Amino acid sequence: MTQSTIELAYRESGGLRVALLWSKGDPTLKVTVFDTSTDDSFELEAVENQALDVFYHPYAYAGSRGAGRN
């Protein structure tokens, strides 16, 4: 996370770490997901009116957007 990125929300449960991030200087919201049990991760862009829904249900959005895992 850079200095121009602000963490708006964070949760951790069952080995999943999920963060909602905002980049200063542009309206970009991102949700990052890291699974500590598999070392899989992915990132999704989120529009403002859906950001919390993406934060709480990232796998539902990842499937519909074809998010690649790292």
C-alpha cells in the first residue's frame, strides 16, 4: 500500500484477509483479497455505490468479473 492509498475497511476471518482501499488523487476503490491458507490473492475495482458489497462478498464479484488469481 502506498502513501497515497488509504485503507477504508479491513477484515480477517478463516484465513482470508480482505481490504477496501481508496487511492488519493482519483476516485478508484479497490478490494484486495488474500487467502493465507493457499497464498492466492486477487484485486477488484469497485464503484462507489457497490464498494461495501464487493468488500463483504468479493468472491461473488470475482466470479462475475473473471478476476484472475495471483
